[in-house]
Amino acid sequence: MEASCKIVPYSDIYKDAFRNLNEEWINTYFKMEEMDRLTLHHPKEYILDKGGYIAVAVQGDEPVGVCALIPCKYDGFDFELSKMGVSPRAQGKGVGRLLGEHIIEKAKLLGANKIFLESNRKLVPALSLYKKLGFVEMTKISSPYARSDIQMELTLTGS
């Protein structure tokens, strides 16, 4: 990865990048769902105001990746790692790993014990990254997303 990539907290100047980077991968592999629209068009209300956090990977002055930490509604989980998107121009350069590591550290700082995520088995590079970050597959729980066919968890306590 190029040294100029840094992770910064979300601010309104990244609102379009957050939406566009996520819409790009969702529309490439799946279709937009109502929860996507709500979250991506209203990140302040649906993520930040609920105690969540959004990280933005910036290269030079261009946002090339995003990832959110959303307070989790499922019992036993503190947060959900969600809405991770990396620009096709920046894929394969470690941006996703940098975002994932940053989000995990942020969850620890917020006192989280367990993080949850949902994905799809066709997103092989993403699943590989999640496994490298320490996530393990867990039993399926009901998902609001039609595209979700795998859930994973990461236990942070003692790490």
C-alpha cells in the first residue's frame, strides 16, 4: 500500500464518498436494499447518532475506502462492522486491512467485547480479509439483507 493512505474519522465532507463507495460494490454484486439506502443517505442519523463510528481511508486528498462500526442490535454483540467499501482503484493495496484494523481498535477503545458482520460468500477477498482479522463464521441469525449468506464474529476480550 502506498504510504500516503491514512485513516480519518468521518465528517460531512465524506458523505458522498461514503455513499458512492458502498453503492459501487453493492450495485456491482447485488442490488441496493432499503436498509442500504437509509444508512448510506443518512449516516449521521443511522450510524453516528446511535453511537457508531465511520472511518475513511484517504489517499492524498481522495477518499478511497470507508468502513462503519454500528451499535449492534443482536444479543451478545456490541457492534457490527458494516459498509466497508474500497474503490476499485485502491483494491489489493491493503486499504481494506488498514480500515479493518482501525475499526477493530476503535471498537476496543469503545469497550466492545464482540463484533459481528454480515457478508456474502461470493465476496471472496472480503471474507479472506475478515478471516485474517480474526473473524470466524458463526451460526446464521436473521438478517435484514437478502444478500447476506454468512455471518462472522470477532471476540475482542483478552486480545
